[in-house]
Amino acid sequence: MGDHEGADVVHGRYSGPAIPIHDGPTPQVEYAERRTHADALAGRICAAAADAPRSTCTLLELLGDFDAVDAIRLWTDFNSLAHWLS
């Protein structure tokens, strides 16, 4: 059996090498990694959500200008701006 006497021995406690309980990442580390990824995705979603109305506004302004100068008449295949857009 092993040596149970000496300066390094604490009675009632295991004094051998550490026993690994889990080989992979701990749940806390896995949660932190998933949370970091989710936070990054949330940031990208918010940025895209802010861009959508801005892009829609720009599109509508351009269409208004296009219609104001009656530019659709320069194309012979379309009857109206609505026809061209569809």
C-alpha cells in the first residue's frame, strides 16, 4: 500500500495526483463562449435592423426622383414606373 506518513500527508484527505473529472470545457466556459457568440450575433442583427429602414428610405427617395423626371419614358418596354418595378 501507499505511504501514509510524512509532511505532505494530511489525514483524511487524498494526497495523490489530481483526478480529472471532465475532459472537455467546463459548463461555465462553454456558456461564456456561447454567450459571447450570441452577443456578437445580436449586435449584427441590430445593425442590420437599423440599415433596413435607411435603405428603404433611400430607395423610396430615388424612386420618387426617377418618377418626378418621368425617366420611365426612356424605356419603351414599360408602361409605367409601377410596371417597371413589378
